Amino acid sequence: MLSNIFLFTWEEKYLLHQELKRRTDNFVQKYWTDSLFVYKTDEFDLESLRQGLYSGWLFVQKRMVVVYGLPLDGDTSNKLSASIVEAFSNDFLERKGFIDPETILIFVSYKPDKRTKLYTFFKKELDPKTGIKEFWPLRTSELKQFVRQKSWNIKLSEPVLDLFLTKTWSWMFHIQNELDKLINWAETNQNFEILEKDVELITFGLSDINNFEFFDVLFVDKNKALKLIAGLQEEGAAWNSILWTLYRWIKIWLFVLDCFEQNIKDSKIITSMLKVHPFVVSKTVKNIDVLSRNKNGIISLYKWLIELDSDMKNGKKSELSFWFDVKKLVYNI
């Protein structure tokens, strides 16, 4: 068994990077930053990696090397070219994975191709308990435990926690980000009991994020807006949820436009009047010129949504028809 080589893998990137950070931080505390070498896919230097692993080192005794994209990763955000993967694998396997025993080598591959020679070698030669670290998505009960551990200084009832996870889903980077917002809000307001209305006000769900991008590009890039709508449809988003979000944003647009026409342009004042998260108002104000030029179209869109909502609820149109009509609206706006 190769005791100084590790593979960090599988899809829960948050947990993977938390463990990787813990190990690299501990290592740097003992041996300083000069002993840590990281090779990411966007700045990968194969020759430098070869030199670091197989050539003699004069002054550094203990070292840690972190290599992204190996074995061949199916995650496009962490993918190396096939030629680099093959060249490294051939060198590494020819040496049967032997490197200086003073070197700790960590590979990071989120979705490794199990057919590759390098992955097969790791499965055979690395300790399955300690050498291959697999990070799988957490179950709902585990996510709840994670949230409670990270939010020990605020109070979250079970219904509030359920609502929070409904909005964030299981994407842990997003959970951590939105939880930080709740904690910051509680500390700022000296109110440490989080209610459902607080979650609704402060927490952005993943569908909200897609909708933010959709509204950003609606008037400037129709093709991208259409792709975002298609993506929501493929994800199985509920038509009534999408319709509600469209309603909500268009009402905010019209309200902010009216404020500007009345010379009320302070974002804090508008936020207080609307009683929404400041981020929502700031995004609207940022695009005020585009919205002003398209005000008539926005009003027409609002009226069209009212008609579509009525047709859907009365059974005059199907869910498939809803998505078709939304795409047609985007195309014709």
C-alpha cells in the first residue's frame, strides 16, 4: 500500500474542500507555505510537477503536493487535457507510484473515470479506508445536523430549518453562504431567534439565483434567457413557483420605476418601503436605465401573466403550454 498518496473524490465538493483545507492548513503550520505545492487545472505545469515528484530536493525535507484533475475527471470544472492525463499516468505508473516518502501527495478528482489505468491503480494500491477519501452528499438528517452545528448561536425551530433547506436544497456551499447571512442578520439586529418570515426575506433559493440571472439578461440576451427557462423546465421547476417569481420581480420593477419617477432614488428608502432584501433593490436599481426603456413592455408582461395564471388555474392551458408561452414571451419581448 502507498501510505503517502491520497485520492479525494466524489461529488460533495464542500466537504471535500473543507477536509483538504484542514489538512493543508495543519501541514503549513508545521512546515510553512514553502513546503506546499498546488497544481490546479487552469495553471497546470506538467514538467514542474514531474520535477517536484521525481527529482531531488535540496532544502525542503517534508512537502505536500496537491494535484487537481487526476485521475481523469468527468467534472468539466476540473478537467485536464487527455494528453496531460496520459503523459502523467504513464510516468507515474512506470514508477509504480513511488515518490519520495517525505512527500504527501493528494489527488483531487470529483468524478474520476473508473476506466482509466490511474484510477484502477489507486483502487488496488491505496488503502480503501484512508487512501481514498470519498465525499458523498449528505442525507437530510445530516444536513440538519450540519446547519445546527454551524448556527449554534442562533435559534432555528424544526419548521424554520425545514423551510431553510427547502430553499437551499442540498448544495452545501449555498447552505453555508445563506446561513452566514442569517447569522449576520441576527447579530446585527440582536435577535437570535430566526422565524420563517426571516428566512423568506433573507435566504435566496437556487431557483431565485437562476431567476436573478434570467432577469439580468431578459432585455439584453434573449438566447441566454431562453436557455435559463429551458433549464428550469428540465429541472422540473413547478410552473406556479416560476409564475409567482415572475410576478414578484415585475411588481418590484414597477414599484422602483415609480419611485424613480417621483425622484425617490435612495436604495435604503426604497428597500424600507418594499420590505424586501436590499440585494433585490440594488439589482433593480443597477438596471434602472434598461427597465425605464422597457417599461411599456414590462406592463404588458404583467398583464399577460395575469391572463396566463387565470388560464392555468381554470384548466384552459396545460403545464407544457405554460413553458411554451413563457418562451414565446421572451422571444417576442
